[in-house]
Amino acid sequence: MSDHSDGDNLDKGRAMSTQAQAVGRTAEAATWKSRALVGLLVVQIIVGFEFFWTVLVKLVRGGFVSGLAADLQDRVQAAPGWYRSLADSVIIPNASLFGYLIIIGELFVGITLIATAIVWLVRWESLSLSAQRTLVGLIVLAAAAALAMNLNYHIANRATNPWQLPAEVFDEGVDINTVFSLIDATIIVVMAGVLLSLRGGAPANDGGKTEA
């Protein structure tokens, strides 16, 4: 009888140990996931700052809207034929309109990416579920706008594609707009996953705080 009881206790002990190990692994995975998300939010702030600083230069120095047509006429000469045709027929004739749209778009991206990341890092747990969804939705929207603009700048500048070797040894291996495009796409994919999780009612990671 005693041997049977000891065996049961041993089995229970092993089961509890296995369960504790599983909980520990889950907590550790959640911690690393949280840290990775914090890292992505910091990168998001950097991307937002780049856009905000770019538009600040345009506003402080002036002349962007009035000089956009002349700049594009010179810049798109090396761009692909389809883009050059688009610029000549649509963008350059309406350069003033597109100039204001670029300023508004860059300002929206910069402020939104910075503000949403800071709010997430500081106040995520205190936000309601609908507010969390709105916050993540704004991040996805701003990152999508950033991706569209960065791809446009990449094409307009006739930059080397990531899978191509530069023509000159002193050229950039991968231009900055391509790098930012990849970061934008990463933000979109990750945040879209978070948004789907929130729409399904599952709690999203809090961005840095995990409970024991």
C-alpha cells in the first residue's frame, strides 16, 4: 500500500515538475517576444523621426513645393520608362498638389509612428480594447503610407535594387529607401498580426511587461 502511494506521489511530482517547466518556457518565450516588440517599437520611432525630420527641413528651408517640378524633371530621367511617363503626364504637371500631399503624408507618417509607439510603450495596459485596436490600426496605416513613399523615392532615384550589384564601386549597396521599405513592411506584417489578435479578442503583448 505504501509503495503504491509513493508511486502516485512520484507521478504527481513529475507531472507538477513538467507543468512548471512548461509554464517557465511559456513565460520565457513571452518575455523574449515582449522584448522583440519593444525593439520594433524603438525602430518605429526612428523611422518616424526620419520622416518628421525630412518634412521639417522642407518646411523650414522652403521652396519644396515650388521647386518639385524642376527637381523631378531632372531626377526621373534615369527612372524606368513607365515611371518617367507617369511623372511627365501626371505628377510634374500637378507638382504643386503632389508637393503638398508629400508634405502632409510625411508629417502624418512621422507624427503617427512616433506618437503611437510612445503611447504603446507607456500606456498600453491602461488602454481599452477599442483604443488598442485604433492604435495598432494607425500604425499599420502610417507604415503602409511610409512604404508607398519609400518605394516611390527608390524608383524615382533609380536606386540599385537589393538583388543587383551597383554599377560603381562607390555606390551604395542598398539605398536607404530600400532599407526603410523593408522596415516598413516588417512593421506592417507584425502589427497586422497584432490587430488580428485584438479583433479575435485575444490580449496582445503589452510591449514590455510580463507577469510572473
